[in-house]
Amino acid sequence: MQLLSQVYIKVQSMYLESQSTPEQHRYVFAYTMKIHNISKKILQLISRYWIITNGNGKITQIHGEGVAGKKPYINPGNNFYYTSGTVLETPIGIMQGHYIMVDENNDVFHVEIPIFRLAIQTYIH
């Protein structure tokens, strides 16, 4: 499996105060992913792997097919957006991981997702 550098990933995360209950150590975060195909081939996102670390260092790993219930095809030069979420026991944490993608030649690629922060705005230093 190769590392594909022809996919650009951008992440925006947001704390969902209305769905969180801090007194029960439940902090809900949403994140929107932008996946931009800068290659010359059609790509399909077939699976994801996440490492989620809360503010106490507790690590959760998530594996699954596709994203948000889809295995999207992304044409050259196009973007795919999706929004998902996670729940932490702390008001701050980080996520990182990778996607597995396949191109139109059935070559399989590993696409790194850069580390990003999940945090209540007042907790960012």
C-alpha cells in the first residue's frame, strides 16, 4: 500500500455545547472534513481509521468502512465534504488517522489525516 500525497485534507472542528453535559463528563464535538482530490485519477474512499485522544491521555481507536455511511468517489480536482462527530470525557482532545482509498486502476492508497484539536474555545491556550 502506498502513501498518497495527491489528496489534500482540511478539517474544521466545533464544540457542540447544546449536546454536551459537562457535569457528566460528556463533551460533544463535530468535525467537517474536506477531502480534495488533486490527482489525475478518480479515487474512492473505502475505509477510515481514527485515533482519538482525550485530555487525560485516554486513547480510542475507530475502524470502519467509508465515511458517514458512504464510500464516495472523488473525481480529479473535486472535493468531498462530510461532517461527523465524537464524544470525549474531557473538554479538550485530539484526533488523527488515515483513509484508505482506491484509484480507478484498483491501486490502494493510504492517505494521512493530519492531527487536529477538539476543544472548547475557552480551553485553547
